[in-house]
Amino acid sequence: MSLLVDFVARTLQTAVPATAATTAAVAACGALENDSSAAPINAVSHIAWGDEAAEHDELSAKYTLTGAALNAVAITSWAAVYELGFGRAARRGNVSRALLGGVATAAAAYVVDYYVVPRRLTPGFEKRLTPPSMVAAYAALAASLPLASLLHSKRR
């Protein structure tokens, strides 16, 4: 397999559980704080639909599916960053480096999401979630990024 194809495959292998974990964390926090698991996911779609997206609580193709897709793309990009910096060590079974990589990548994601990109490109979770829930979302990212690589290392 070519290096690029292998990298893309590893990135997607990392991105799938990370996307599931962050989406589940955000949805759970939304259900607790807003009585709507869709609200913070809808808020992500502000990137496409403007700030009105964050006002919608119900599941919808327009807001929820767009928000979920945008979140998946963002998580996949962070999975690529994780794979470049820490994936090899994780697949070799280096648990401490894998976990450190998850934390470092999630911290970088937070900084980029809220201090580097324009406001229109922020995740949007902040429009519907409290700071403790935001911590939970980024903690879910930090914990889930190393998951696939560490599980893969156990099978070898």
C-alpha cells in the first residue's frame, strides 16, 4: 500500500471513533443543558447556515445532518494531525505517548477552534453549551483519538 493510501486509511480509522465520541458527548451535554441532543449539533451548521442554526432544537436534515457532517470533517482533520504526530507510537503500543498525543491534539484543536479561525468557522458548540460541557467535548476528543491505534496495536 502506498504511504498516502496507508495514511488516509489510518486517519479514517482514527476519525471514526473520535467523531462518534465527540458527537455523543456533545449530544449528551445538549440533552442535559438544553433538553435537546440536537441543539449543539445544529449549532455546528452555523458555518453553512449562519447564526440562526444555533437557535434550532429539533432534529433536521438541514441543521443536524449539516452539523454532523461538518463535525466529522473537522474531527477527521484532527485525526490526521494526531496520526502524523502520534499514530505510529500508538500503534506500537506506547500508551503514554498515545494518550499524550490525544491531549495535545485536543488542546491544539481548542486553540485553533477558538483563537485562530474566524468566528464563522468555530465549531458552534459554544453557542449552546456551557464551559464544563465544552471541556467534556474536548476531553472526548482527547480520549478517543488514540483509541483505534491502541486497539490496532493489541491485534498485532
